[in-house]
Amino acid sequence: MLNFLRSPRFLKILVFLGLLGLVVLIFSQPIDLTTSDLGRHLVNGRVVWSNPDILFHNAYSYTEPDFRFINHHWLYGVIVYSIYRLAGFVGLSLFNILIILAAFSLAFYSARQKISLYALDIFGRAKVDGFFLTSLVSLPVILLLSERVEVRPEIISYLLIIFVYAFLDSAEETKKYRRLWFLLPLFVLWANIHIYFFIGLALVGFKATAAFIGALMEKEKNSLRRLLSAWRTSRLWLTLFSASVLACLINPNTWRGLIYPFNIFQNYGYEIAENKSVFFLDHLTVDHNFFIFKLVGALLLISWVLYFSKRSSRARFQDRLADIFLSLLVSGLAIFSSRNISLFGLISLILISANMAPVLINIKDKDAARLSLWRRFFVSPFPLIHSYVLIFLLILIASSFWYLRADARRDNHLIRNSFGLGLRAGNEASAAFFKEKNLSGPIFNNYDIGSALIFWRYSQEKVFVDNRPEAYSDDFFNSVYKPMQSEAAKWEEYSQIYDFKTVYFAHTDGTPWAQQFLARILQDGKWRLAYFDAYAVILINTDKYSPEEVKALSLEKWALKSGLRELAAGASTATQFRLANLARLAGMPELAEEIYREILLVFPDQARTLSELASLYAGYGDSVNLRQSLYYYQRALSVGSRLPGIYNELGLVYWRLGEYKKAESAWRSALQRERKNIHALYYLNQVEVLRREGELPSNQE
């Protein structure tokens, strides 16, 4: 029995199950309807048959109901609504986990198959087993998956992309090309589930292009014959590509739906962090996935260099041309949009494994001694040392489990929420309050909570806005939505136009305009706070409700204070930060400080808490509190919080204390971390202006 437990086969099973367990852990995060798209998807699935106008127009909004847009994921709504009817939100969480498990498992299998294919029989009858290499690369790839864990249609696209890639490779390897036509109904479904169907088309197109170019590179001197040969060689793939494109035309918007992936950003008036470059966001937030992405990207690049370094023959280049195109595509998508780094990781797992297979062949050809060592690690039958290597992998996996659980409690660098299935606790409480108290619209809501309101209030109210930038005009976001939050005069102007009766707002919205709006509306006597929780606030217009209703619904400041304190007690660190921010917006900095200090009692060196406390003290303005602010900023820097924004704020504190040289030094430190930091550049420019005009004291430290 002991020998069985130590056997490589058993240990390999444990390693693979451990990897799957990591995937399950990462995706076992409760659903937050107030920030996700899921609510709208569920309503799509429920009403599409009775109200097909949602396929073509912004039918959920009262601000731009006739604005034409393309509902490119309507079929996903039908799928998730069917699951929701059967198993609720827990069923949706489990469905999401099963899809990502299938995508990862297929990517893992394809990666091992690539190694076996390229290194077949290099040791006589023995094959190279890529399990160790694939498992090792899988660890950072699995962590990258934490960037996109919500129940959303792109998870199905992950599975379909990996499936199409493996299916095309299998057909090419076995020469069973007739099976390729089974892809056509898949593309019909995919074009109606998610916009990433274009990546599936690209995979077929890459095969066609690689076959055509490969034939052109043959040694045939006659150009016409070479061209005809290229056509004959690539004809099947070109025909399949053309048929797949035609299949994707079968969607409610026909040719507009087909080309939509290429023009979706032509009308996209609202900037979203997930659509920003990793290298842009890296300077604005702490996200360990950005480092992991760079690590996996470096591994992919190194693997390609190794692949071609020893013998970059024409045949080897031709064999991998489609994979080269795929590498460039997914790398470009990930670099320019952080939302794609999870997909990049899954594809890289396959490509890195395939690229490393010829390295084994070179080891055999180069050095017999190295071959002997390599046999000990990778070739069956496994010696005892291979068991030790697998045990080491199990230790790495166990360490990853420990890290992820600690991260969920403390820093939320990879795990943004607590663990669990279904809805987050209290997520629908605000909707229940709205219904119980017979509140009504017109509602002013923010971008984040729009989809949840569609789900909660579809048959009773339309929303002001929801989280579909493509469903609203650029002018709406830039001339109406954002200005009315950041400018009091614009708010008054549009309040008259839309006649708002209720404000229903997710206070977790971290955009500058949302924070400015909340800070202002919570102090506005015309509006009274009627409800709050860890996700949302509801305010009523005192001119639109009767005096009796206003009196019954209004919350006094003491009620808000005691309620926030009660919610914060025992809450997760992420929730405590949200509640502390709401306290600051409501003009209760002492309560925010109390919550921050509760976090520090548990995590004394938590960088975010230290920087939030520093910001809080800086807001008071007097020298005593500014010195306290310096203390906490310096502590935050000492534990590794080195974002440019920290240095910008530190510089302002120094400046207000009259320590101008230290302020200048802090802003230069910000520029060292982000060369085009606009705030640091502005401050330093002002310093130079004051220095030239002789208004900057020269004796200040």
C-alpha cells in the first residue's frame, strides 16, 4: 500500500487533482450582482422570446431606448436563465466552475499531446511524458485565471477556443478532415453566445494561411506551379474558413453581428479598466496577475527562442506557422486589454509545452550524460527520484492553496472576495427594501448597478444606465452621465430634465465622478438617505415623496454610523474597506479611521490600510495630522506599496508642511515608476515655475 501511495502514477493523479482543486478554489467566489453583467444576461434569457427588440435596441433604458446596438451574447442569456430556473445562483456558480474546469483540462491534455507529438520515439520506443513540465507551467496559468472569475459568456469562449484548437490539430494529425465540418454548427451557436467567435475563425484562418505559405515555400521553381500547389494544399482550410464565416452570419444581426468584433469600440464612450493595457494599469493598482502575466509572457518568448535556436529549418517553421500567428494574436489581445490575460495563459500553456518538446531532442543529440539525467525525470518507467519531483509539485500546489486563502482574507491581490457559491450575503437586500417600501422611479443609478436593477426591476422600472458602453451613445456618457456626477450644476440641470425621484447607487463604484457624486448627494438636504448596505445606497427626493414617507424612510446620521459599525464587525477585509469609504463620503472620517484600525489589529502591515489611513489624516490639513499622514505613508512604502499615486500624495503632504525639496523628491520618485504620470509632471512643472519666479524658498529641506 505504501509503495502504491509513492508510485508516480498515483502521485500524478494527486498533482492533477490538486491543479483542478486550485481552479475550483479560485472560481468559488460568490456572485455580486451589483457589479456584474449577470442580471442583464438572465433577463435577456427570460424575455428574448417575448420582446425580441432587446436584440437590436437599448430596450432596458429610459434615457436612450431607441439607440441601436447589437446584442451579441443573447444566447448565453438563454443558457444561464435555464440553469437559474433549475438550480438558482448556486447552479450558475457550479456551471461556471464546470466550464472552466473543462477548458483547463482540455488545455492541459493538449499541452501533453503536443509534447508527445513533437518528441515521439526520441528514446527508442519510450515517449517523453510532458506531465511534469505541463504541471509546472500550469501553476502560474491557473493563478492568471483569477483575473476573470465572474459568471460571464467569455468563459464558454475559453472552452470553445481550446476545443477548436485541439480539434483542428487532431484532424490534421489523423488526416480525418471530414470531421472538420462538425465545426459549422458550433460556430452558429458561438456567434450568438459571445463575441470571441472571431478567435475561433482566426484559428481556422491561421491553418489556411500556414498551409498556403508553406506550399509557396516549396523548392518548385515554376511560380505558377508553386501557386497552384499552394492552392491545392490550402483549399480545404480555405473552404472551411469560408463556410465558418457564413455560419457566423446566422445571428439576429446577420452581417452586422459578424463584423461586430472589429467595430465594437467605435461607439464605446465609457472607459473600463478591464479594457486597458496591463502596462497602463500596472501603475494604478496592485494586481499580482500583472506580474504573473509578464512571467508567462517571458516563458512563452523564451520557449519560442529555444524552439528555433538549435535548428531553425524551413520545415520546422512551416509546421508551427499557425502557432506563431496564434501567439501573436493572444499576446496582442492580452497586452492591449487586461481582460484577455486569462485566455492568454490557457493558450500559452499549450504553446510553451509544444515549444519545449524539441529541447528534449536536442538534449539527446548534444550530450549523452544529459540524456541520462533527463531520462531520470521524464521517461517511463519512472525511478524513485521522479516521485520526489512530483511530491515537490504537490508541495507547490499546497502552498498555492495556502497563499490564495490568505490573500482572500488579507490583501485581495488575486482573490477579490470571500469563498463560496451563489450570491454574496445580503446582495439582494436593497432590492427587497425598494420593493417593500414601494419606492419608485425615475431612478438615477450608476453604471455598475445597472444590470442588477434590470434583473430586479425589469417589469416595473427602466434604468438610467447599465454596464453596456456599446448600448449608449458616446455623447450620453461624456456629456450627460459623467458631468452630472462631477458637476453640481449639471446634476441640477439633468435632475430637472429626468425628474429623478430616487437614487439607487452602488457605493463600491471607484470612479472619480461616482465618488464626487456620492460625497455631494449624501450631504444634499434635498435628498435623504433611506437605505444602505455593503453594496448600495438608496436616497429619496424629498420633493417627490410625501412628508410622511420622507420622515418614515429617512435615516439619521447616528443610524448610519451604528449601521456601518455593525456591518463592518466581522466582515471581510474587502467589505470593511468599502464601508470605511462610505463613512468618509458621508462625512464620518472618525468612523472610517475606526474601521481601518480594526483591520490593522489583524494585519499590522497591510499596505492598503496604511495608505488609506495616511490619506485620511492628510484630509484634515493641520500640521499634527499631516505628520501622522507622513508616518503612515512611509510605513506603506516600507511594506512594498510603491504605486506612483502614493508618491504623489506623499509629495503633497510634504508641500503642505513646507518641506519643498522632499515634495519634489517624492514626485520624481513617482516619475521613476511611471514616466508619463500626469500628476507628478504637473506638480514638478509648478515647482519650476515658482523657482523661476523666486517664490520658492531655497533653504527648505
